[in-house]
Amino acid sequence: MSTETPLSRLRPRWRTGPGRATRSKTVAGLTALLVPLAAMVGLASPAQAAASATATFTKKSDWGSGFEGQWTVKNTGTTALSSWTIEWDFPSGTKVGSAWDASVTNSGDHWTAKNLSWNGTVAPGASISFGFNGSGPGAPTSCKLNGASCDGGGTIPGDAAPSKPGTPTASNVTDTSAKLSWAAATDDKGIKNYDVLRDGAKVATVTTTTYTDNGLTKGTDYSYTVQARDTADQTGPVSGAVAVRTTGGDDGGPGPGTGDKVNLGYFTNWGVYGRNYHVKNLVTSGSAEKITHINYAFGNVQGGKCTIGDSYADYEKAYTADQSVDGVADTWDQPLRGSFNQLRKLKAKYPHIKVIWSFGGWTWSGGFPDAAKNPAAFAKSCYDLVEDPRWADVFDGIDIDWEYPNACGLTCDTSGPAALKNLASALRAQFGSNNLVTAAITADGSEGGKIDAADYAGAAQSFDWYNVMTYDFFGAWAAKGPTAPHSPLTSYSGIPQNGFTTADAIAKLKAKGVPAKKLLLGIGFYGRGWTGVTQAAPGGTATGAAPGTYEAGIEDYKVLKNSCPVTGTIAGTAYAHCGTNWWSYDTPSTIASKMAWANNQGLGGAFFWEFSGDTSNGELVTAMDAGLN
């Protein structure tokens, strides 16, 4: 949930908890895959005959059913190229879709790319690139640049290129390695060595016909081919491909591995404004290496469809080099900028992280009743948006934050108890088993409360997990108190509302038939507080909401730990009395006890709202990571 007042752009305020509180609210990585296609000679005209060049294919991203490819031509000679044409073959089933900065045509599986009118000239030492969106798993072979072999070997009179090696076989496959073996290639002058290609990128050159690839990611799919080089360094055709899936992981699904715990954080698109919190902060704080998933919040729900929440923050904002995850500034003409591009760079740096696009939230949950009228159409609209070719590789699934199905939040919904289940079923059918489909849900465990209003057990059959919003139970919307911890783990004497605890919510969901492993415990990286309080212990009276940086009654942990240090704990949550202000919030110590509780309950892990409330060195994320391991 956003806690700040909107600045130059319209940004929503998000509220969660059991119907009242304002809320401040995933192992295959995005990897650059390079296929070196070495030096070559341009043959387009006599003026170019002595101009050497290289061509490199890069698989910029891969989202399973498709990928973003990029070719780069570099002039390594002393004479300018006046035009360039690249030809290559794709295996059957791999195709080029939309392309930019080149004209791409094909005849069957043979593809040809030619420069446009403005980018044909390549000066000595200069490079030019073009890209495309492709489908299928294959890598390019038999490349030619301006008629010459792209591998740089060219043809040497009297010296034939090597034959194609045998298709590799895989053995000794573990969580992180695989051994490959293949039949030798032949050559009239002798074989010098073999290039081993993983997903089209050269990972090793060996002199034998075996290679063990280490440092892989568990539960991940890879494709291997090999290519022989002769003593004159000519390369022959690429072998057939062998598919390898490392052990471990989650038996093929996109979630955490068997026995692994989810540690998920929400990243808010409006945080890039007043909070000045960007994807790079996940790196500098050390948080990126300690989380498993990110929920990107929020997309909107309008007219029964998923829509963009904030286009500027999402994919238009230009990042300077010092703001960027990889230290590379955005350019004015690149296809994708904003937080989406920064998340792409984050996944390249931390391949274990999965990113889920969350839709709804307190302000935008009013769109779900229309969505529930035609679940299939809603699901299709969401899939089309999440899988938009511009950013499909960024996201690993969808999360819906409906506050609340068949109950009241900012508005009241009367869709009926089956609405959530119907929506979940349609989303799963549309997104399939290779994408995550999750939901943030109420933690109102009271008798006849919000958990009782919808079929959460039935919907759980289609969801990978629920983010149970076990915070915002109590706050200064009750201006006169009584003061109470906003995120109690268990009940206590004097609690203002029975059933408003983490333990009550989890117990009720389990009793309804939701598997424990599909439940994540929620942690707020913020506190809620009152002013005009004289009593240090919970249960005191107040005169209103305590002052906050962005909104009265709420403040980030990174501020509260110094401005109003802890004076006690109640029901597993810390509280603090300073002057006339009274706050409750979680600390590394209380998080440790909550993570232990979650482990003992057999929960699938935990999540938090949201990154920017933590300290600059990620104290709370560290505590969650340590507690879940």
C-alpha cells in the first residue's frame, strides 16, 4: 500500500487488513546468452572485399515459449562496410516474429536480415545491432555475413570444414551440473577441439568428446549442442541438441523447489517517486540475494480487464547509469525502460528471483466484480498484458489482490462465494502450469468474517499460494484507541477483536482445507501508531493518529527503529511508547519468532509489504531469510 500523498502523477493509496487499515504493501533466470560467430569477410562488393567483420547473436531474454534475440555486426577491418546481410538457419519450430532496425525475411527455416537505409554503413571499429522477438527453443546455425561464413573460418582451398559431431547425450545430472558426451566429428586435416554451446552460448572449448558443465541452477531446463574446429580453426555445423533438466527445484513448476521456502517482497511502482526507491536498492541493500520472489504492485483492473497501473514508472522512466542495476544508462530509443527494464536487469544478475505482476490492491479492487462476470475474458486480458512481448521475460506469473471477494473493502462486493474460485480457475487455465498464479487474501479469522465470505479452499486448487495479509488488524482509524499491535501473532488478554490474529487466520484457512504449504505469513515493514497516549502498555486511549512521513498513523520501520525505539512486546509483535506517541511494528527479533512459528506450522514461507520500509542494509529481509532457512 502506498503511504505517501500522490506527487506529480496519480498514484493510488492502498489499504489492507481485515477491511479497515491502509496498507503499505518467482528458477530460471533472465540470462544473456551469447553465440560467438567470429570474424568474417564481407563479400558484398569489391570495395568491401577486404573488410573484416564479426557477427554475434545474443539471446537477450527467454520466457520459455519465446525469446528476444539480437544480432550485432562489428567491423574489425580497416575499410567501412556500406551494407550488411546476415543469413542463418533456425531449427524447425523456431521463428522470428517482430523485428526492429533490420528487414527480416525467411524461406522456410532459412532467415535473412538486411540493414535499413540508415544503418547499413559500419565504420572500422564500429558496431550495429538489430533485434527481434522469436518463438521456439532453437539457436541459429549456418550463419553467413555478406556471403561469407560467420564463424570467421571462411573456406580454405583444399581444406574442408569439419563434419557435424554426434548429438550429445547427458549423464550424471545433478542440481548444479550435467555431463555431456558426443560422437567425434571428422576432418581431412584433423580435429583440433570442440565448442560446447549451452542455450546457444559457448560455455567451453574442449579437446575431448566429453564435458561436465557446472554452476547450473537446480530444476532448470537447458539445451546443449557442440561444434567441431579443425587445425585451421574452421568450424563445422552445429550438432543436434539435447535437452537437460537439472534435478531439484519444483518438479517443473515455476515456484520454489521442494522443501524451499518462499521469501517474497512487494515492490511498488509509486515508490520511485517520493520515496526515491528503485530496483537498484534491492541490490545495494543486499536484499536481492535473500529473496525468492518479487510481487510488482500494482496493475489496475478496469472494465473487467487487467490494465497498466502507471506507464511512466512501469516502462517509460529513463534511468541514468548511477540509478541502473547494471550501471548502464537507458537510451531514448530502447524498446523498454522504467522499472520493468530494471527488473529484467535484476533477474540477469540474480537468476533465482522470480517476478510476479500483482493486480488490484485496496484502491483498484473495485474492478474485480466486473472481472468476475466473465472470468475467461478477464484471464485472457491479464495473460495478454503480462505476456506482452515487450516485457514477457520479466514476469513469471500473476497475482491478484482482491480486497475483498463477496465482502466489503473500499467498496462492497456481492459477487457471491464462488467468484474467487471461478476467477482463479480461469487464470490457471489461461496461464497454464508454467506460470505462477497467486493471490493476496484477507486475514480476518473472526467468526463470520471475510474468510468465511468466499470459497478460499476451492480457489486454492488453482493458486500456487496465498499471501495472507496478517497485518493491519488494528490502527488509528479507531482514533481514540484502544492501542493495539497491528500485526499480532496470537491473541492476548484485552485484544480489541477476537479472530484478528495471524494464528486465527491460518487456523481457519487450514480448517477450510487450504494446504499449509500454500499459505505465506505476512510481515509489514512499517508500524501503526496513535498520539495522545499516556499508557505504555497496549490498551491505552488516544486522541488520533501519530504523525507519519507520508500519512498520519503509519511510518516505516527504518524511521521508527530510531525515532521511537521498542519498549515492549505483545503477542509476538513489538510496541513502543515515546512521548505521547504509541507505535507497534515488527523488528528482526519478532520476525525471527514469527518465521519459526511459520516453519512449525508447515507454511510455504512468508512475504512482506514492502521493500522501501526496510533499512538501507536490509535488516528485516535478512531476518526473514535467516528465519526461513
